[in-house]
Amino acid sequence: MSATTRRALKVSLVAALCTSAALGLSACGPSGTAGAKAEEKGPFPDLSGQQIANKAIKATKSATSLTLDADLTTEDGRTKTFLALDTKGQCAGTVTLGATGTMEILRTGGLAYLRFDEAFLRDQNEGSSPEETEAVLTMLKGRWVKTDIDDPEAKDSLGMCELNTLLSEFETGRNAAERGEETTVNGKKALTLTEKDGATTYKIYVATEGEPYLLKVDVKGGDEPGTMSFLDYGKPVPAKKPAEKDIVDLDALGAE
């Protein structure tokens, strides 16, 4: 495989990571300011929907770790993400980009490791000769590509592995949520809050036992419909460096 091909491969993989970072977290509600009238019954007595939503956002932003399970549709297509991450910048999980394929992500110790399935590698190498494609598959299939998190080409996109960055889009005082029914989300009791912004409807599910964490956000209609679930609050992120024999360093191979 030529140095030019290795360089092009590295750039295309980073570009794919940038695409996966666009998780549509603006789906935290419209920018209204009117809250629903305070209720006296059920969970969070005497709090309006807006107050409950603000309380949930504050609690969620204080979490030290969680797992994001998202299935979203944006202008770039459908993206499915399952990612455990924490405030230390560690993360571990998978991202599936429509029909393109799936990549696994690990970030720990100042390095990120990416592993791609065959469909993903073939898509990224589209247009190359059969020989080049087979060379890429031979080198990368089943192995992890090492990336320095300070690499200018990857630094911004790897921000998706930082919990504080991921949750920065959630703002208090900018929602007009209304209280809804009590329900259960992933085995946890929750209160449903509903917001509408034009053709878009947001359903926000807030834990009613323990910390009032966000458990799920459903977005119907609009330009970026989908679902985001928040799981495993406070649990350690399973980010462990792969075995050396399973790691490929494209820079060391001349991808610089």
C-alpha cells in the first residue's frame, strides 16, 4: 500500500468520525420560556414541567459518567451510537453510520483507538483498485487504528468522548415543557414531559427515584428525529487499551 493511500485512508477515517460526532444534541427542546402551571400531585409536587426539566438537566450535567444510546436521523443520514463516556475523557462504544458500516471507539490514556468492520472499510476505500481495497482489509480488518487525541485532524471530533462536551448543548431555562404521565424507561420509574416547537414534538423522560436524571429524549417530526437514551449513570467506562498485536499506527506506516 502506498504512502498516499495510507494518508488518504487516515483522512477519510477521521472524516467519518467527525460525521459520527454530529449527534444532534440540540434536541433538548425549543427556546421558549413559558413553563406549564405547577402541579401538586405525582412526582415532583409543586414543580412545573419547565422546573422539572431544568432540574433534570442540572442533575444530568453533574454526572461523572453515563452511556448514550442514540438512534438519530440528520441531513447526513441515520446514525446509531452506543457510547459509554465520562468527565475524564474516556469512552468506549460503537457508531453505525447508515449503510456505511460500524466503527468501534476506545479512548483512554491520551490515545484513541478505532476499529472498523468490513462494510465500513470498503465504503471508505470506494474508488480504489481491488488490490488496494484488499490491502486495506488485510491491514485493518479486526485491528485498531491508533490516533493521538491531540492530532489536529481528530481532536475536535474526538470531543464526542468528553461527557462535558456532549452535554453542553443541554441548557436550563430554555424549555417550555409540560408535565405528562408517569411511565417506566429501561426499568426505571419516570415522568414524561412534552414540548412542541412547530412541527417537532419532544418527549423527555425524567427519573422519579434517586437523582432526577434524564433517561430518554424522543424527537418526532422536524429535521432530526430520533431517540436518545441515557443509561448506567456513575458506572466506570470499560475503556481498556487493546493488545499491541491488534493495533495499527498509520503514522508509523508513513501516513503523516
